[in-house]
Amino acid sequence: MADSTVTLASLRGLRTAPALGELELKQLQQELRSALASCEWFTVGVMASSAEAAVAALRSLEQGLGWEPLVLDPSGEELSSIEGPVFLKGNQNNGRFLVRRESGLGEGILVTGHNPVDPSVEDTWGPLPLQVFA
């Protein structure tokens, strides 16, 4: 993707996040922050090659957006026992995340903004590269 054409809308429908340069990542960060400003809380999906990579991407996203860190849901599997590709689902509303084995996915981060007062601002953005805020 050319630096001037990458937008949240251009990512919609992709199976996996594209490799992007620093300028493109900064543009996406800015656009995502703007889109999220109207939302009250968020859910996050991370498609990654390992549980470790998924949690690292979640932590980077939380830090980059100033979110409180989510905690591993105690009902889920221990991260160290999960091998291979995964899907991480995080929910700010309950403050938790789960990781499950999932093959056949692409790679990237999906962020969904929620606003029960104004559903017109709700949307899902991505897939963003795992290192979007690294």
C-alpha cells in the first residue's frame, strides 16, 4: 500500500494485515485514535502465530492507546500450554481476555468500538498490523 492511501477503510475486508511503513502506521494510529474517541469501550481481536505474539500485540495496543491492561480470564487455558496460531479476544467491559487455538486465520488486530448511547459511531477497524503501536 502506498503511504498516502492507507486508511482504516482500506483495511476493511482484508484477511490479514498488510506490511506497512512507519508513515503508514502513524497515519493509522492517528485515524484509529480519532475513530475511538467517540466510543465508550472496546473489544479487541488479535490473530497471531502464537499466544506470546498475541499478548504482546495486545499490550502494545493498550499502551499506545492509554488503555488499562486487560487480565487473562481465569476460565481460559494457561497461555504457556497453547501452541501454534491463536485468536485473542479482549473485552474492556469486563476487563479480561481469552486466547484460544485457531488455525487458518490471517494475522492482525481488529478493534471494535462500542457506544450504547450513540450506536452510529460503533464500528470494527482492521486488520491492523500487530506492530501498529510497537
